Amino acid sequence: MSEVRPVPLNLRNSRILPIRFEYYEPTSLDEALELLDKLGEEAKVLAGGTDLIVKMKMRALEPKHLINLKRIPNLNYIVSDSESIRIGALTTWSDLEKSDIVKNELPALYDAVKAMGSLQIRNMATLGGNICNASPAADSAPPLLVYDAKVKVVSKQGVRVIPLTEFFLGPGVTALRSNEVLTEVVIDKHNVSVGSAFVKISRVATDLAIASAAVMIKLKDGILEDVKIALGSVAPTPVRAKSLEAALVGRPAKLEEVKQYLNLLEKDIKPIDDVRGTAWYRREVSKVLVYDAFLKALNRLGGCSL
Amino acid sequence: MTAWSFLGSKTLRKDSLAKVSGALKFTNDLEVPGMLIGRIFRSPYAFADVKRINKERAERLGAVVITPDDVPQKLYNPRLVSVHEVTFKDHQVLTKRPRFVGDPIAAVAASSEELAQRALELLEVEFENIRKPILDPFEAMSPDAPPIHERIMKGDKWVEVKNNVGAELTYSEGDVDEAFKKADVVIERFFKTGRRYHMQLEPKAVLCVPHTDGSITIYTTTQTIHNTRILVSQIFDLPESKVNVVKVPIGGSFGSSIQTNVIVPIAVALCLKARKPVKIALTREEDMYDHVGFSMHFRIKAGATKEGFLIGGEFENIIDIGAHQVQPYPLLGTSLGWFVSLYKWRNIRYVGRAVYTNKVPGCAIRGYGAPEVTWAVETIVDELAEELKIDPLEFRLRNYVGKGDIFWGQGPTVRSVIKSDGVPELLKEGSELIGWSSRGRPEDKKGRFRRGIGVGRGFHTSGAGGPISGEVIDYSGAVLKVNEDGSIDYITALQDHGGGTLDAHVKIIAEALGVPPELINVVWSDTSTTPYDVCTHASRGTYVGGAAALKAAEIVKQKIFEYAVRVLGRVVNPEALKIRYDRELKQAVIYVEGNPDLKITLKELATIAWQRNWGTIAAVVTHRATSAPPSFTVWFVEVEVDTYTGKVRPVRVVAGADIGTVINKDLAEGQLHGGFAMGWGMAVAEDTPYNPTTGELLCRGFITDYKIVTAQDMPKVEDFKVLFAETYEPTGPFGAKGLGEAASNPVAAAVANAIANAIGVRFYELPITPDKILKALKERGEWFE
């Protein structure tokens, strides 16, 4: 009868943090990196806390040390120059929402911001936190993936710049080493097009995605010169739909074209059944989401090829 | 229409400022010196027995610990609403035989939440006979299924539980088999509803304070302070005079605290052992392991003649009650009551079974089975009408139970005759507003986004009163006293869930006495100072509680007139006097019609009575309603189905309500808006599935994965029309009826019928999620590729 495993509900207490841990509030990045270097695997980094604190209350994570980054100045910014857009890791979703740079230059990310959580969550949650939490459903991931974003990670040993496509390794697992902090998201403007969009389907309006998709396209004479497609909640990590992208590059920018190749998505995604939706539904609806995101992206380019 | 002084007008709710400013104290906000915090050790297994509990380590931490050996060994039912003989008892304060993940086994109390949590984790509980959970009621009823409870108590008698059926009710009228033979159309369908969680804003809490004389005071989340007192008194053998339950503001309920919450006796046991005040406040995830609603499995067979008249209805009702009975027996009766009181079946056969499973116990959820039964019946009625090629509205009008008909919504023992009925008016006006005649046929609708219009018609009773004392207890009481300055204190045990019930009472009193609402104080009372009231449930707050308040006001009025005669010397007798609100003086004036010089304000009169030692004008009443009239609601809903994703969106809503005289129009509209949101969630989103191996809720009690709809999912306010029928209920206070549950009951039905009108598919299992819709469309060969 050992097959029936006990449910750990007595360990959960969402009113308090039902575990013991040491708490740190470094006031500089160097101090934080020093701490991380010393404490290693047993430490967790706290930003907005909208994922981490929940996991601690649920006892899914029991870090011995908690390092709050929010006292570190100068990690909350959105800047744009001729080459790139750089976003500080502690930038909250509300900051993203209020940014004209995000709204005008990164429309897919802006769509994701508008679709994410409640006002309370947006006020607390940070972009860096959303990426490092590495949920397959992270709303920021598909837009950043289609913009070929890179993340800057820093440790006492130095700086690494990792393409986001190589950052997500599994649910909650990233390329981040235990002594590193993600400090910045960098988007090369050459990889950005206003012809980009994000769409998501969820059970109710304020919810995690059952599935999500972002599309970015560049056109030349009505031909798809560049296509980037990424999906969320349909694989162990947010994923790029490379098979479909490859098939679409060089094709006419017409919805009917897109439709023909949508089945290629099945090669790129590995959905599962969970409490939010079934694998079957995710597989089916992914195609619709890509189609809808494509339509929205095309419209943002003026709908010229419809 | 009568010109009222106060009824129907907009007034500031008495609790509104405290609520919006955050000043209002709910149970979990209360703190008393020396208070301990309690935590409950819950079973990690769905179906097991406790072998041994070691509490040493927890006690060494300084915690007070109770196990099943420390509490009264009594079976109880947390809900006292039925008479004793049909009250089914299987609950224990703490159990050695846990029957669902979350069943309370032990409890600790310590000086802080953190310490209590640590103590909880130091409890060592060993289990044996760990079995796989039974999560399906049909599996539970199979002969080889292990018994979840071997025997339980019914009243004072032990009864064996057979096939895990906890309670059963059968009924028949006429000859159904013969009727189906005669019928021109017979349809049989199987339905299954979701098992929803109430998601009331306030998770349950309790604070128990001991006193030196052995008495205790309880502050808790409850819809019924008196039944809480009675139950605690019964479990702990304390005289009721030693148990005082205080009414505390409640943060919504929807039936979740219709019973005495099981945390109450646990807190009492901790408090009696610790001899200190103990507070237990459930976290949200614990709250979801404390209660959910019932899920229901129906088989309905219905027959009609080609002339468009129903002639037979057969109804089988299997209720998945979970691991313990929160008195589902009356639900077996009301389910039948909703069924027979929706339409004239003429021949009826019913069997209802309340079946145990290893799930979170089900308790009443807004509508007490009516939303579920109404959804199924309104689906079948639509289908019959389609089959007979009769307009569904016309079919309903021909067959519904209305004015002059015998009505027994609350079950076979609660019968009365319908005296007010706004159904024809609401069907007509609603259908015109929504554009019923141009709703089109699903087969003609094309394209990705398809719209459909559906109707759902239903009702709820106003309480569970009746001329004869049946199996259900239903009476209320009120105390009203005129203060020395003419202002009024109103004292009632009746709880206001947040819908503004007590504001309705205030308006009724104001209307009767001409005293403005701002001069009427609603006293936060307790069981020691109020006459018995059964519970704020069954949409009875306004109709029954309001009638009690009116009864008290009428007595007070007579006494006012007797005093006024003494002052207004020339008046022959009290009958010659009248009372009204004077808009200029902003107070009540007692006067003689046609004699403008003969008058006195209530303020002056009350002061004279005080100064001259005449005594206080007051009344204590108890009130049993001899009727439980239906409040009819008619919903028209337009939806839009995205045939690519299966998502459904509400486009337009017309909510029609026949509640007699409307006492608080804006609050009544609010009930209908809220009722729609709740019904919409039931129709398209809400359920609590389980892990089949562990018996754990898949959402684990977290609202991250139990989603309810929010304002963002609702239609625009301008697309939501509310209609009130021009009716007057002669048995109600100033012609009023109830609303709370009627406001939601037919919503899921209307939504399901609208989806059918949009895409031509009927769904027999709730919730109608996007994947079900997409699957159905794909099976029909429709797919966007």
C-alpha cells in the first residue's frame, strides 16, 4: 500500500513563511555577489517575490538564505540607444507597462505585460524574476525569445552574456549558476520589428497561460524576410518554433501561407496535461495562437499583405 | 405603485464606510490578551486509519495539543437545519479514521502562528490501512467498494451505511411509465456538474474565549450564531446559557458557513484544554480543504405531448457529498423541489442518493442544488421545444409552475401556494430586449466567432417556511426598542453575508415607523441577547427576517400610539393615530388625519415617556413564515464562441427578477451582477478535480489554480440590463420576496443554451471548458485549418 503517498498539506501555511532562513538585504551588487559566492546553492535571490515567496509557502523551496536584491540601486531601468534596448532586472511589470519604449518598440512584450497577472502582481513582479523563475508559462519569455534577447549575468568571477534561447533548460531550471545574478536584458535593435505580437489563452482573464505565442516578422516586398515564433506553456521551457520559422522564411506574408505550415508546430512543442489544460488542447490551440499573433503582427505593419 | 418613503430609494449602506476604509473587523482581525493561535493537523491520506499519535515533541515546544482522545467522543452533523430525526451524524471533532485529505486529526495551539506551525510539524502521526481513495460516487456505490463509513447516526439511532449511500430520498406521483408511453416525445439525458469551491472572500476563522465561570464566548465566521451555539452546547455538554456566540461581520459566504464550521469545536476543545483564548484562522488552501460545494450526477427523462405539454418527468440524482455529511439529506429534498416546481411534469418519479467519496465534504453553495437542477431541466426543456418545433419561450409559458399553483421548492414537506408571479412579464420584456426572435439557428451561423442567445428560467424560495411544521426548521426573531430620543435599536441574530440584508430590514422598519434609516441602529448582537434565528440561508433574510422586523415594528407602533394618546389628549383611541416620515423635520411624526394641529414627533414623545417614567417602548418577537414564495428570475444571455479556441465570452445579458417590492434597488442589481459572475464561472470554468492516487486537490487549495471569473471576464456594464417585475407578494414584508440565490440559479442554464444556439452543440457536463467545445467542433469536422 506504499503506493499512496502522503500529501504534505500540513507543511504549507500561506499566512507565514513556514520555514527558517537567514535574510539579507545587500545595498550593492558587489555585496550581493559576495554573499552569493559564499552561500552558493543554499541561497535564493529575491526580487518581486511573486513566485519565490509562493514556492516557499508551498514548501516547494526551502532556501537556507534569502538575498533580497530590491535595495540595490540602479537595476531598474529601461533605456534605448541606436543599437539596443536594455532593461534592468529589477524593472517591475508596472514599469514596463508605463514605458513608451516598450509600448512603441517592443509591442509583443507590451502585449505580454498587459496580459500578465493583476495590478498587484504587476506592481511587485520584476522582469528578471519572471525570467529566472523559468516557468514554461512565463509571459515575458515568448516576446523576448522572438526578439532574440540576451541576458547579462554577473558573478564575482565576471560577466556572461547568454542568449535567452540557451538560458531556459527546464521547468524552473536555467543556465544561471548559483553564484550569478541576472542583471540586465539586452535586445539588439536589429532583431526587433514593430511587426510583432503576443497572444495568450487562459482560463479566466487574470490567470497563467494555458498556452501563449509570440511572433515577430520582417517583410520585404511582401515576402517574409525574417520570422521568429516562440511559445509558452507547451513544453518544459518556453520554446522557439524553429521548424515553422524555417518553413515560413521567404514565403509570401499571407495568412493562408501561414496556415498551411502550422502543423509543423507539433515538431517544436511537447505539451502536457495539467490542471490548466490538456496536452491535446494545447497542441490544437498553439496553432491558433500563432495564427492570431501573426495576424496581429501583420496588422501592426499596416496589414499590407492581407 | 405605492409611494414609499424609503423602500426602493438609494441609501448609504450602514457598513459601507467601515468596509471601504478597512476599519471593519472580521474574526481574524480580533485579538484578545493571552490569545493562542491554533493550527490543525490534517490527514495527508484520503482513506486511512490513525495507528498512533505522539505529541511529546510538540508539547515540549510549549504547545497545547489535542488528539481524538482529548475531545468528546460524539458523532455530530455540523448543520442543524433538519429536525433531529433526520439529522445524519458522522463528523467527529477530531478523527482517528480520516476519510479525505484534510480531515482534522489533531490540533495545536501556541503563542504565535510560527510556533504553532512548528508544533504542528513536530506531531508524529502513524497511519495504517492506507487505501486508495474512492473519488467517484458510482464506484463508491459498487458492491465491492470498501465502506467509507460503516455506521453513522440518524438522530439518536445507529444506522448501517450500505454501498456508501449516506442518505436517500424517493418520491413518486402519478404513473411515469404510462406517461412516457403516451408522450409524443421522450428525451433522456445524463448530466454531471462540477464541484465548485465557494471562494468567499473571507477564509473561515474562529476565536474562542473562556471565562472564569466555565462559560465561553465564540466569535466566528458563520451564517448562524444560534445553531453554532446549540451545536457547541451539544458536543461539549455545556448549557446553552454558558455558550455565547457573537455575530461578527462575515466576508461573504455563499453557503460556505451555513453549517457550524468544523474549526469551531476544535477551537473550543483547544480553549477548554488551554484555559486560554484560542484563535484558528484558516489559510486559503486549508479553507478549500474545509469545504466545497456538492457535485451532482443526474439522469433526467422527460416526456411531452405534441400539443406542447409535459406529461412525465423522471429524475435520478446522485450527489457526490464527499467524506462527511454536511446534511445533504434536505438537498435530496430540495433537488426534487426545484425539479417539480420548475415545470408541471404531471407524473413524477424521483430517487436521490447522497453518496460518500474520499473528497472534501460538500456543503451548500448558493442555490442549494437549484443552479444544477435548473441547468439540466432548462437544457431538456429547450431540447423538447426544439423537437416539438415550439418556441422555447412559449413551451415554458405553457408548462411552468406559476400563480395559483402549489409550490414546494424546499422539498416535499414545505408546501404553499404561489401568489405573485412575474414570469410572463419578464419573459416578454427580456426577450424583446435581447432580440430573441432574431437569434437565428445554429446551422445558419458561420465564421470563426459565432453568437448565440439562450434563456434560463428559474426561481428560488424565500426561506423554508410553510403552514405545517415539516422536516426543516425555519423561524426568526427580532428585538426593537425606541430609545429615549426616539432613535431606534434593532437587534437580530440574523447575519448579513454582505448582500445588505440588514439594510433591507432597516428600510422595512423605517417604512413602518417613519423613522429615517440613519436613526436606526443595527446592534451587533449575540446569542445571549437575541431570539432564535435558524440561519441566513435559503434567500430568507429579507422575506423572513424582514417580516420579523416588521412584526416588531408593528407592535412598537401600537405602543407609540398608546403613549401618543396620552399626550394628544383629545384623540379617542390609538386607532385614530397614524405615523409618517416628515421630510422637513427629518423624523417620524404621529398625527391625526385631517387635524393638522394634532401631532407630535416621535422624538418628543420618547422624551416625554422617559421623563414621566412611562417605560421603554420595545418589542420582542419570534416569527415563523407560513409560506416560502418563489422569487422568479429569467435570464437572457448572448454569448460569442470563438470556434478556433473554444473560448466563450458573454456579450449581452438581460437579468429579469421578480422579487416583489424592491427594497434596495442598487443592492438588488448588485446581487444580479454577482449572480451572473458566479453562474458564468459555474458554466465555463469551475471545478475541483483530484489526483486519483493521493486524493489531493489538483489545485492543492491554491487559488492560482482554482480560478473564478473577475470583472475583466464580465460583459460591459452597459450591456448588462436588469429588469424588475412589477409584482407584490401579499405574504411578504411590504410585498417583498428574497433574491440571493434566485439571482444566480438559472445563469448556467442560460449560458449553456446560448452556447447551443451559437454552435448547435449541447454539453451535459459542466464546466463547458474551451477544450470540450473545441473537441465537439472538431468531431463535427470543423477546424480552422
